[in-house]
Amino acid sequence: MEEKNFAALRKYADRVTLHHGPIAQAAQLRKDFTFASLLDSMDWMPDTMIADQLAALIPRMQPYPKGNIFWRSFGTKVHSPVLASLMPVELPEKSPGRERVGWYLTQWIAPVPDRAVTDYSKLLCKGEEGLQKNTLFDDINVMTAMAWHATRSEKDVKAFYKSQQSNYDGFREALLPDRDLLLKYCLPWHTGPKTWLSVGCGTARDIEYVVGHIQATKCKVYLLDLSPDLLDMAKTRVDALGLGELCTIVEANICTAYDEKGNPLPGLNLPPMGSIDIVTCSYCLTMIPPWEQALEQMVRVLKIGGTFALIDFTKRSDMPNAWHQRLNKWWFGMDGVYFDDAHTTKLREHPSLKTVWFAESEARVPYTPLQATHYTFAGVKQAGKK
């Protein structure tokens, strides 16, 4: 600080309130904050902690244009889907609003959402975190079914899942990582969505992560899958969670679920095309051979402003042709899971989708030395697009 400015600072010292504690506690000091400068604190926070802080802070702030949230980061992009949901703008290097500290690679500012249309207290919810734990024998049964499926020239998806339905969730809990992050933090629960289509829902494990959100928003959930055996398990799960009135089971192929006029086929209890708030596809697109057709269909069923969120396997975008990426592709391909980096390219460049969040990560494949790459994506359907 320059000496000439110290007197002015001391003059207004009585306006400063010191608080020792987390942001969520400090937010309770008043309910009309106009500016929150969070510095680089959130660089060190996991998504759950960021959601906890913002869920307490944002409802205590005035909405934009008065209210803004500022932070800086050592990263080159927004590092959390919770922050990405605020639709922040990076401050250019010569911006008058940018801090002059030279340590940080990026600085961001985001408008405080209008409380009339968003409720950021819904960033946190009560979910059912319990999961089925397999024994080694259970996992061997699953891997045997996978090996049998790999030897078939014609991949019978229904038969594949029927043979392992009782151990399905236990094995895939470790095989399919980060589904909880997608469901909790990439979906716009703060906007109070009323319809959600889960494509390739399987046993409906995904809904367990966000039971509280579904109950609070009264969101109508449509669980769509090809396998009647997995849908039987989904129905059992829905009933156990007490969500029977909010969840509809649909046995169908998303590619053929609607006619040329956009109406659901007879017998399929689905919302009209172009009316759905959220569409998710969790580790399923890689198992659909006509994936482009399926992707386009999922975009079409969304309403303007609706959110399309996916998580699935892929090849690392920075080294798609490395030997270990080719090995992953071959290994999964034997079981009808087809890695294709064109999936992520199509999503991020789709003319009808504005990317809100995209990230890649790696996780170990159970009982193997393989490190498989997966991505999470969330995009909003743009106005004026089909």
C-alpha cells in the first residue's frame, strides 16, 4: 500500500467487519451483498465444498447488475461445474477490473442469478449414497458374462444384461466413475426442472444420487432403457425410494421412440418432443452403434434452454492415438463399448448446444492395469435451434 492512501483507508475502517470462518458462515452477516471477492480459495475446494459455500452465499446477495462474484485461479479454465453453472466471463489481462497480482493465470466474474428464476440453495441435496457391494465371486460372474459377450460376433445387449442383472450395480460402481458429480453438479437443479429423461437408465442407480432434488422440485423422471430385466430392477429401486409417482419406466430405443412428427410412439409414455428440461445419458452413448442418430434425437427432445448432460468413456483428447488409448478402445470394444473421440467433438461443436461444462479424467478399470478416460459434458440447447 502506498503511504498517501493509508489515511483514506483508515478513515473508513469502521465499515470493515472481520470474520474468522468459512464463506458460508460469513454470508449470514447480512442479506444484501453486492460483490463477493473469493480470490483463489475455491482452487483448493472439491465440488461438494464449492456447492456448500455458494449455496449459502448466493441467496444472500443482490442479483445482477448489482450483484457479481469474482474469483481468480491458477487454472486456465473454470475448474468446477458448480462455478461453470454461473456462466462466468474471464477478465482479459488489461481489464480495469482485473487484479494486478501476477501469480494467477485466470480471473473470472459472474453475475448473481435472479432469485425469481433460480434457487441456488438447491445446489446441495440429500441423496441415497448406499451402493451394492459385490463379493469377489459376484465380480467373477460379471466378468464371465463380459467375456462371453466379447466372444459373440453379434452383440445381444438384452441377453448380456439379463445374465448379470443381480450384480450389475456392484461391479459398475467402480467401473463407471463420477456419475454422482454429473448428476449433482452438472444438472440445473437451481432452476427447478420439471421433466428429466434418463436415456439408457439401466437400474436407475443415477436417481439415487439426487433423490432430494427430485423430491424438492417434483421433477417428473422418465427412465428409458432397452433391457426389461434392468428396468425391473429400476422399478424396484424407484418404489424403494418412494418415487413411484414421479418416475415413469419406458422400455424403448431412443432412436425410434418418436415418429416423424415428433410424437411418442403408441404405448410409450413420453413427453412431447421439444418439451423436456433435462436429458442425461450415463455411460450409454458408447454402446449405441448409431450414436449420431441417438445424440441428435436426444437434442431434439430437449426444450430451448434445456440441459443435455452426458458422462461416458472416450480416448484422451491430447493423445487419442497413444498405444494405451488404443488398448483401452480394443478391450472395451470386445464388450460392445466403442470408444470414439468423435463423440466429444460432436458435442462441443454441436450448433444447437452451448457448452457449459466439459472435463476429462482417468480412472482404473477394476482388476486390470488399464486407466480408462471418461468425460463429463453439460450443454444448454440454444434458442432458435432445432
